[in-house]
Amino acid sequence: MILSYTIKETDRGRTVFSILRNELHISAALVRRMKTANAIRICGIPVYTNHIVTPGETVTADINAAEPQCDNLPEDGELDILFENAGLIAVNKPAGIIVHPSRAKNTGTLSNFVAGFLLKSGNDPSCHSVNRLDRDTTGVTLFAKNSHMKARTAAALNDKSTVKEYTALVYGHFPDQGVIDLPIRRLAEGDMFRAVLPDGQRAVTHYKILRVFSGAFTFSLVQFRLETGRTHQIRVHCLHLGHPVLGDRLYNTDASRDISHALGITSQALHAYKLGFTEPLSGEFIELTAPYPDVFNHILDRF
């Protein structure tokens, strides 16, 4: 990915370093790597970062020329691509797959499949997950094609204008709408399980009922919007209120397990439906949505 900036009259006397840092928003560490790779140019000629710019010149920065070698093994895998541009790619994540390689598992992840897609498309296979979903959560998952875009997009996702909207099937009749403002922390050091505890980090979840299913089973289709982004936030809040996400194998009750089994829901029915943010390259606010997974459609069609 090549970023460029044409020098204005008001930029007279500034250095290339200043342009890279303030106009192209490139980190100092990346500027150093690009300098070593001769990836900073004016009119196609490599320049030093202390070069004084002249109005009318165009400074270009080849981001990928200074990108560290990709540590994701590119693999072929099925992808449902929702969005792609020069710096980002978003996919609709299925249940049962982890987003990023770990020491325990470095193949068969969503990152491996995205890297394989990029390589097959003739691009650098580098990819960095920007938002990570749990293994069994489905929906919008965003990847950056280089570390520069990861940093800029991660910053964009922390802006107050960002929209992170989920849909879930939960046990029982969830209250109509409201805000859950309850702190969350890990129950014990090294334990995956989180809980609502007074000394936890503040966690705020907005919710709205979309539909209630009554009869032999009572459960609800609920829309959640995250104001904060704590680990397992929606799942922890739902369990605390007595309405666990159906199919959740970590945060559940006997009743929610029974209904999940009766409905044939084998993995948590939690879907990252919408992600809205200011796209760093264009400066435009975009909204990415992911169609419901089969488990949702199957239940909605039955009831």
C-alpha cells in the first residue's frame, strides 16, 4: 500500500519526517523502517526524512516495503468477504473458528485463510486482526493488511462514533430495552471465566428486544450495542441477568442448556451484526453488516 501527499504552499520549509508523521499519520518506528528500506520517495527518488519539501512535490511512502514478514501461514479456506479496500478486509466469521493463530494452534484460523486469500490475489499476505471475536461468535471480523492500518483502524474503533452491534438468542423473556452498567473482571487469575464483580472494569451494554418467542420454550432475540469492549461482555451480562446466550458452553444455566439442546443450538447464538467506524484512508464513516448465520435463520423460520 502506497500513501502519498502533495506538498502545499503552506507546507513550505517542512521536513519529509513532519509530512509523514502529521499528514500521513505514520508512526516514528515505521518511518525508521521505511527509511532503511528506501521506501520514502519524492518524484520516485528516495529521500532522507530531513529533506526540506517544496510545494508541488509529492511524497510517497510504500508501507508494505517496510512491513515485517507475515507470521501467518497462508492457507486456502472459505471466506465470506463483506468489504475490502487497499488497507482493510472484513469477513463474516463462522462459528467454531478462532480468529488468530496462537502457540497452541497456528493453522486453520481465520487469519490463515485471509492471508491465503491475499496471497492468491497477488498481494502481500500480511494481515492483522483488528477486532477479535470468540471462537463460537459469528459476524463482522475486520483485518488490516499492514501494521500501519491496524494501528489507525484500532484507534478509529475506539472513537465514540463507532458502532458495535450484536444480535443474540437468549434464554427467557429479556426486558424490553435498557442499559446494563455492571463491572466485569476475571474470576480468578488464569481463569477464562469472567463475572460481574464490584472491583471489575466498567462495562456498559445497551440492549433492545427484537422479538420474544413464547410457547413450549421462551427465549428472546435481542440487539446489543457495546459502549465498552470487555472480554465476554455480552455473555457475562446476560448470565448475570439470568438470561444466558443460548448455546453458550461457558456462561449458562441448567434451563438455558435444556432449551439450547431442545432447539438444536450447539454453539453460542451470538452474532456480530454491525460494525460502523470512520475508515482511515477515506475519512468516511462506513457500516459493515453480516447476514445472520444458519442457526439464527433456522430458529426464526421455525418460530
